[in-house]
Amino acid sequence: MKREKNKELFRKFVSRQGLKSTRQRENILDVFVSTKQHMSVEELYEKLRAAHPGIGYATVCRTLKLFAQSGIAHEIHFGDGRTRYEPAAQGEHHDHLVCTGCGTIAEFENSTIEELQTAVADGHDFLIHSHKLELYGLCARCRK
Amino acid sequence: MKREKNKELFRKFVSRQGLKSTRQRENILDVFVSTKQHMSVEELYEKLRAAHPGIGYATVCRTLKLFAQSGIAHEIHFGDGRTRYEPAAQGEHHDHLVCTGCGTIAEFENSTIEELQTAVADGHDFLIHSHKLELYGLCARCRK
DNA sequence: TTTATAATGATAATCAATATCAATAAGGAG
DNA sequence: CTCCTTATTGATATTGATTATCATTATAAA
């Protein structure tokens, strides 16, 4: 199961880096892996406080950064000034359809686009590490 | 010429919106249209101060936002917390290759990718308004 | 000119994220 | 199990970029 795999990966990361396993990190990990996509730090913080009162905002920020470093999370910026995180699915990648009407975010994957990206990068002698593709517009509901 | 066209477009926008033509706006317009791509607000401010001392930072911010509203500029966010602007070329669109080694930004266009994006959006009954595609990695020089 | 209104620039306010730091917790050594 | 070094936490201050405020100045139409 993906969730458990990410939890395992993070625990290995912590031990490999000589970091310590703490109650807070486990709590944040639990909530994070079972969360819906694209949560902002603020949203995750609120959700965490509900389940684990007393946790600090700074700790949430720090831990999410660790998640990104460990590879189990991706940091996302949609240009609204908030940092968002989403659980990473190893070996997969998806891009986003962002509705400017209601804020809904849908996901998609398209391997042909990915291949073309690689081709473009090759043409520039550029080595792709990661990419970001976002389509902004109106979702089906907001078009009506 | 593209630069003059953008200047004309902005002047029309100002008059159409009942805004006023000011020395500062003309100065910022001059510097902006003749600038290299992807300048941050800070960089544009510094460049402007060199040519037109006394101009305020807030005015630069406000005017760049107006440029974006008028359609002659695009606002760009690369995730480093700085807002950048680039002159818009009407009817064209390009995407970015961002080197995480030296920070260099190259541009590319690929109409096939654009078509596939439209196809993906159609499949979701989504109407694209704009999009952002950025490839992060190492440029030719940094790969060596 | 006069006059209503918009724009400017200095500065304060905002907002998310990060740094600081004293108190606490983890976990290996003995 | 206890000690001890070091990492972590959480409260708060700070940062850094952008935006709001507001008195003063400038624009452009009557």
C-alpha cells in the first residue's frame, strides 16, 4: 500500500540521516499520508491541531520540508503565495488542471507530453530533474 | 516592432480604463519593454532607479501589475518567492527550462505539447485560459 | 484656470515562512 | 536503567516580498 510505503521511506530517511523519531513527526506523517492532495501548510496545520492539539506551526513547516527532502512529498506553488504539499507516488507523476473559478484542482497524466518534454530538453542539452505543468482555466461546472 | 506595439497597447489600456498617463508609467514602460526576460520586481526597480532616480518601489509594483492586466506582460512565479515579469508577445507563448545549477532560464515552444494540453483539457471538459510548463534540471554547462 | 479624481512615494501593515532559543525529548554509551 | 550528548519542539521574533494607507502632487477635462 502506497501510504505505508511512504511512511517506511520516511522512517528510513530519518534513521539514515541521523535524525530522531518523534511523536510529532509520526503524527504529521500519519495525517499527511492519509490526506487529500495539494494541502497548504495552513490546512495541514489545522487538520493536525484537531487530532493532536499542541503541535506547533513551525514544527509542521519543518516536517513538511523534511518530507520533501526525503522524497515522499512534493512541494507545489500555484502562485497564490501559499506552499502546498502532496504525497509523492514513486515512479509516477501527474500534472494539474487548476480551475480559476472555484479553485478546484484536478490531476492528469500524459506520457506523450512527458516524452516530448524530454525531447525538447535533449535538444537544449538539458537534463530534466523535475517539471511542472499546470493548466489554468474553468472546470466543467464553472463553464456553465 | 513588438516593443512599440506593447507600448501602444498599454497606452490604449490606460485611456480605455480612465487611468492617467504619467511620467513614471512611461518611464517604467520604456525600461520594461527593452528589458531582458524574466526580471524580478527588485531587478526592474534597480534598473529603473539608475535611469530615473526617485521612483518608488510601490509604484513599480503597481505598474507591473497594470502591465499584466493590460496584457503586455506575464507574471511568472518560479517558486523562489519572487514575482517576475516578462514582456508578452501577442499570439505567442513559450515555456521555460530552469537550470537549478546556475539559475539560467532558457525558453522553448512546442506546438505539439500545446495541442496535447488542449486535448487533455477537452477530456476533462475543462476550458484552458493559460498554462505554465517549466522543466527544471541542469543546463548544458552545469552538466559537465 | 479650476476642479475632481487618480497617482505617487514614504512608510506601515500584512502574510507566509524561517530563525532564534530555552526547555524538552531521544537514544546510544556505560 | 541512568546519564549525557545532541536533536527537536513550540513560542515568539524576524525576515522578505508585496500590498495598504494616506497626505501630497499631478493629470486632464470642463
